[in-house]
Amino acid sequence: MKKSNSVCIRILTATDLHQSWPHYGQLSLATQKHRPDVVAIVGDALHAFEISSKKHLAAAQCAKILAELPVTNLLFVRGNDEDSNWTEFVYAWPHERRKLTALYGTACLIGPLVVVGFPCVTGSEFSWCSHLPLDGNEMESWPFRSREPLPSNPEAWLPSLMRRIGSAGKTLWLMHESPIGLPLARPEVFNPAWKHAVERFAPRLGVCGYDHSTPLASQAWHAALGNTMCVNVGQAEAVFHYAVLDFEFNQATPSLPSKTIVKAFPCGSEVVI
């Protein structure tokens, strides 16, 4: 029996949508089905190159669909395909109705849950940073003063962030580039800097994307890196893949969860942390 003061928070995570209208449609259906408190898009909501296909949406259409998701909290971290197209996305976003929350070497608090979002050092971060003001996680069309891209070495920003947010910051890290190679990513595309950060701070759970095919080929959507569970569900071309994270807390203030259940779809398998 759960304690009366326990708090449960559900996050639906998705990566590598690449403006695919089937995936956007299935994300909407998954949000209605699972009724999460948070939807986190862990990079590559967009596609870096112009696509002329009936199966792909314009960046402005992507903004409209995501802004209308039936969820209270919606988070973004940058993927390598969020480039100059991100400006079109930001312009189309209904800022007056919904905040555009993007984590960039920063954290956000949702009840007792602390979520840390990493940059993506692959590709240009100029457009992404151009819409982030100096403080906060809310993107604007053109802020008075915008953020500078972070150094590729997380030692320049992560230790100070972790000191500020404390041990609760070890709950969930979102990073488009995988901190681990096989079986979650090809050895040539995982990010060694993220690996060192995970080894140093040992977060409970890290969710990544970027490499679509390796998790599908290896039939492994999670792997351990020390005491950290790393997850890359692996986006298929036709069938939408995603993960649902259920966190249970014993208190309402920022803290580590007492229990975390991670479930991958469509395979339906789960792990408990």
C-alpha cells in the first residue's frame, strides 16, 4: 500500500520524430492513452534537411501538434537535427498560450522530480541558443539577450549545476547523444563526454536517442553504465517507439524517487529501478 503522502509522476519520452506525421499522430495517441504528467521530446523533433514527402510535416505544423498535446508539462532538449529549422518552429509556437520549455545544460522542477537536460554537441546550436534568454528554460522568438552555446566539455557547467540542485538532480538526465556505445548506439556516435559525466555523478536514469537502428538491431533498449540505467528505445521508421517512466516519491519536495518503473513501447517490457 502506498503511503498517503506519496507522489507519483509519469513522463512519456520520445526521440527522433523527424517531422514524420505518422509518428506525430502516434505520439498524440500515446499521450491520450497513458495520460502522462510530462511529455519530454529528447531531440530531433525536426529534420535538418528539407523534406518533400507526404509523410512529413512542416516545422510549423510540428509546433502546432506538439503545443496541442493534452499534457500539463512539455519539455524539449536539442537533437542534432534542430538547426536553422528551429527558428521556424519557435515562430510558429503559440507562446501566449503555452510556454516553450527547453532544457539546455539546465534543470527543471516538476513537483519533487528534478529533470536535467543536456545540450547536443553534434551540429550547430546557434539557432537553438538564439531563442534562449540568459536565464530560465522558456524560449522566446527573439530574447533581448540570448544564450551562448555551452562548451562541449560538461565539466564547464555540470558540476556547478549539480551543486545547486543537489542529490535530487540524479533522478533523470535527458541527452540526445547516447552516453554509452553498444548495445544502445554505434561506438562511433556515442558521446564520451556524456559517459564521463554519467560515471562521475551516477544519475539513476538517462534517456537518449540519436542512433535509431542499433537498439533495434541489438534488441536491447536499455543498458547499465555503472549504477545508471541508460535507455534508448530506438525509433523505427514505421512503428512509433517510446518509453513511459513512472516515478514514485515519498515526499512532495525535491528528492530522489523511492521507485522508478521504465516501460518501453511497443515491446511492452519494463525495468524497475
